[in-house]
Amino acid sequence: MKPLGSIRRSFAPWADPAAKPYIVFENVSKVFGDFTAVDDLSLSIYEREFFALLGASGCGKSTLLRMLAGFETPTRGRILLDGQDLVGIPPYRRPVNMMFQSYALFPHMSVEDNIAFGLKQEGMPKAEIAKRVTEMLRLVKLEAFAKRKPHQLSGGQRQRVALARSVAKRPKVLLLDEPLGALDKKLREETQFELMDLQQDLGLTFMVVTHDQEEAMTMSDRIAIMDKGKVCQVATPAEIYEAPNSRFVADFVGSVNLFEGTVARREGSAAVIEGEGITIDTDNGSDAPAGAKVWYAVRPEKIKVSARAPEVMGPNTAEGEVWDIAYLGDMTLIHVRLPDGRVVRTSQLNRQRVVEEPLTWNDRAWISFARDSGVVLTR
Amino acid sequence: MAVEAAEAKIAPVSGTGKVDGGGFIQAVTSRLVIAVPYFWLLLFFLVPFFIVVKISLSQTAIAIPPYTPVFTASDGPSGWWANVREFSFDNYLWLTQDALYFNAYVTSVIIAAISTVLTLLVGYPIAYGMARAPQSLRPVLLMLVILPFWTSFLIRVYAWIGILKPEGLLNQLLLSIGLFSQPLVILNTYTAIFIGIVYSYLPFMVLPLYASLEKMDNSLIEAAQDLGCTPTAAFWKITFPLSLPGVVAGALLVFIPAVGEFVIPDLLGGSQTLMIGRTLWSEFFANRDWPVSSAVAVILLIILVAPIMYFQRAQAQAQEAGR
Ligand SMILES: Nc1ncnc2c1ncn2[C@@H]1O[C@H](COP(=O)(O)OP(=O)(O)OP(=O)(O)O)[C@@H](O)[C@H]1O
Ligand SMILES: [Mg+2]
């Protein structure tokens, strides 16, 4: 496959068949009463990997982390860490630290005592603890709050204390359950990069739950998209975005246009799809045979919108009217309504300050996209 | 234009004036609401307390009531003043002269303290178990703790006589399983008093402990274990410190009434036990010395003011921290 996105990563142990995964979930299920929170899930995570779990609320992300940390026992399946089965090993003997979604800060201890708690437990010398605590306070920018109690902090500050406390021990595996959700955008971005640096410098393995796609994209080596206790796709951010394996993943990450149709012809990897009101000619059709029902997924920014009709109305073009425009500064979102009522979402980068022929509401508009701009999905 | 603006400014001011009228009534009503408990305290605590203080400053007399002076409406202000000048601290001096009283106070405080510790030792595991029990079971367990209150306190203490006496249930059991060849002497000893106090005051210990343990977030224990604590270490570093407000509340709720306890030492402790409650009782009923027994009561209250104030401060702090 041609490289996707613009980033070439040198770190890709998952592509190396000889590499041994560090954390393995083997057909793990977790059932609460009659509710299956995690459903026959298998996952391999490599040493030094920054792994993100992305999924809707209630899909079992926290449960997965809690099983790895030792607070829930898998109903079925097993979890291996560095080749060792974790079953029966209590949380306090696992080389894993977790940042709780609810923070779980000790209310009777000051910020610094909270951060130092795990280190004291380890029996680290006092001077070293003090040094580490200062370092952690700097990481989360809470130097001025060291003596405060958790109830004297804001929500975002508490979240940072929880983060610092879990990072302080520098465990081999760090599980972060929504580590940055309560922070404002600027602080979140700064902390993201600092977390990435920390992970790089110390060679830790991170498993991070997040609701924020951008955050998952920014930080992680690979992302797992979860739905109803199952993993839908595990891949690099670029692959997830450019080559989703299902409509669910395509729709979950970013925004997407899905054209439904049937495969009319196939030649090698190329395919022609007859959709309603649009014929799609693509060079990366999946292995769907002729006659199969498929969906063609195209991201908004891959679609060109023009005020003038193309010379030939070939495949991958359609005519419609401008339905909605949103100017975002760096780009403009233009929604184009096709004659059958479907709305195609596009986003146009504002490369020029002055636009010759700006589009406006109810203008005729033609959309077009290149042969390789989308993917064919069969489910 | 400017005039309009000025008017616009004035309008809300006159508006607030009207609101103030309503606010006045509201303020009076809210004061009244606060006044109710104060009035209650005044009527049923402060007034009786001053009567006791007054009696403690009087002299015994063979009369009804058995002390002088007695204030009557017919005396008039000058008569009242003459009465006030009769007041003396003789009864308090008397308390310092007989070692009996001092010993009774000290014994009472020691017995109450030991009982409080014992109640805590028994009550903590009960409260902990209740707080950890499945949600559906907790109301039943709470009910079981409160259930003894449905029977008269006196009857329950009497029942202990039947259990503890030499030929009582406990000794029969111990003898029949062959643990002892002689019946144990428990009744009429301090042990019996401890048993009685621990039994009677257990709910006062368990309930506040349960309240503080129950609201504790289990993820704190998980976090402690995650950071390397064994379950035991997590208990001592997290659970116990966080339940301290409950421990303090429970301990004081047991300690304060236990110091002045009369029924339990009287029924279970036998004649030789020296607790201030019994001393007070015998001064009052056996000796008919109301002034001295009132002085005993006032001193007892003064001894207990310190822990009561500490209790209130601890409650306020717990509320502060709980916010
Ligand atoms: N102890 C439990 N008993 C019963 N059901 C549970 C328990 N813990 C979790 N669940 C259920 O399992 C499902 C998955 O929960 P989980 O906390 O893993 O979700 P999540 O993906 O972390 O969601 P969020 O993003 O909202 O944090 C939820 O439907 C939840 O109600
Ligand atoms: Mg969660």
C-alpha cells in the first residue's frame, strides 16, 4: 500500500512480524450481570508505544484499562504483560499505573503528598521524592499549588494533579483515562506535547483513553476505535483517517461523505461504482466483486467545489446548489445539495485572501474529486 | 437623551426600595425561624441549668424544697437581694474536701474513656462491614443496629444481669463447653460496666462511623492500591484517616453520656463502683442533699464542656472539608 497521510514513522513494531507485543489482550470479555461491557476483544500493544483508545461513551474503554490495572477480572480470556499472564496478580504488584477518570485524589493530602504517595510506597529516598515531585509539579504547571488540598483546586487543576500522580512513579505501562479532558485548548495542547516528550524520554508504554479525536491523532502511534465492547479497527492515525475499514470508523473519526452504490465493473484494484446521481471511478476499490453493494467514503477536504461546470461531466462529478456556507478562517465549509436532496459536505482551504468568484447561498455548484481520494467500504 | 438615562438609573433604585420592604418581612421571618431552636434551648436547657446552678449555691435545709433560700414572688426586689446575698460556694468547697468526689470524677472519666475505646474497637468493623455490604443489604443492617432502641434501655440492661450473673447464661455456656470449671465473676465488676456501656452505646458509635465510611469513594482505595499499597496499607493510609470525623463524632457521642452514666454502673457494677452518676444519685435521693448534688452536676458539666466544644469544632471542620 502507498503511504497514507504525510507522516512517515520509523517506529512501527506492529508491522514487524518478529516483534513481540508487550501487552496482549487475548479474547477478553467482561460481563457485568447480563451486560457485556467488553466483548471477545483481542489487542496487542508494543513496548514504547503510545496507544489511544477512542470510542463513544460506555463502549468499554475504562473497563479495558481497569482490567489491565487489576481492578476488574476478565470474565473470559486473558491478559499478558511482557509474556506473563496477569491473572491473580493484585493491582499493587502490577508494573502498571493508572490515572482514574474520576481522578481519585486523596482528599486529606496536599497536592504534593498526593504526587509523592506512590513514591513513598516504593521506599524512595526523601530527597529523591522531593526532586521528583517538583519535576512533576512543573510538568503539570502546578508549582504554586503544592500545599493546597484537592478541594481547593479547580477541576482542570485536579485533573493535572491526577496526571502527575500517575506519571510520578514512571511505571512501565501508564494507563490514562481521559487525562486532559478538563483542560482548556491551549493547556491541553502543551500538556499533550509534554506527555509525548516524557513518553519518548523515559521509553514508557502509554495507553490513553480519550474522547478527543484530534488528541488521539496528535499523540498516538496507533489508535483503536471501539464500539460496544469490540475493537473496530486498530491502525495509525493516518490509516484510520484515510483508510477506515468500515462506515462506523469513517463516520466516527472526522467527517465523511458516504455515497451508496453497486460495483458496476472491476479491473484489478480499480472499480466503477454506480451510485444515485453519481458515478464513481476509483483506483482503490476494495475486493468487493461486481454487483456488490458498497459505500464510497470521501473526506470533505478531498472534494473540490467549483462555480463553473467542468468541461466533461464524467465520473466523480456532480452538480448541485450551495446549501450552507461556514467561514472558519483557515477554511470554509461548503455544503452542496444534490438534486436528490443529499447534502455533500466539503471543506475548502482558504489559500488566497481574495477569492475571484466566491460562492454564496443557492449558487449552482459542481463538486468533483480525484480517483484516489476516497475508499470503498463494504460494511 | 441624558434625562432618559437619568430616569433609567433612578427606576431600579426605587425598585430596590420596594424589594427592601419585602426583604424586611423576609428578614424578620428568617430570624423567627432561627429563633425557634434558640428559644427551645433557652427554655429546656438554659433555664433548668440556671436553676441547678442556683440550687448548688444554696444551703440544705429540712424543708420542702430541701434548701434555702427559696425565691418567692411576695419577697419583692429587696427580699430577692437578701436571698442572693445568702448564696455561697460552700458546696463546691465541700466537693474538694472529700476525696470521694474527686475519685468518682476520675474513675468516671477513665471508665468512660476505656469504654469509648472498646466501643470503637467493636463498632469500627461493624460500620466497615456495613459500608462494604451490597447496597441492597445496607438498610437491613442499619435497621439491625437501630433495632435495640425499640426496647426499653432499662430492660436491656436488666437482661445483662441475667446473662452475666454467676449462674447466668454466659457462665452456663462456658461451664457446659468445659472452658472453665468455676463460674466467672463478671457481674458487679468493672468488666460488667464495660460490657454494658459498649452494648448500650454501640449504635451511637456505629452510625456516625457508617456515615463517614459509606460516603467514601472506593476509587480512592483502588488508587492507593494502584500506587503500590497492599489492602492493609491502603486501609491505614486512606480509609482510616478519612473516617476520622466519624471516629471523633462516635467517640464523643459515647464518651460524653458515659461519663455521667448511672443506670449501667448501678445495675451491673454493684455497690462498690464509684462513678459520678451514682454519687449524684445517692446525694440527691439517699442524702436528700440537693445543693451538693447540684454542685456535682455543675462540675460534671464543666468537665464535659471541653469535649463537647471539641466535638462541635470537629463537626464544623468535617463540614468544611466535605464541601
Ligand atoms: N461495575 C459495573 N457494573 C455494571 N456495569 C458496569 C460496571 N462498570 C461499567 N459498567 C458498564 O459497562 C459499560 C462500559 O463502561 P466503561 O466505563 O468501560 O465505559 P467507557 O467506554 O469508559 O465510557 P466513558 O467514555 O463514558 O468513560 C457501560 O455501559 C457501563 O454502564
Ligand atoms: Mg470511561
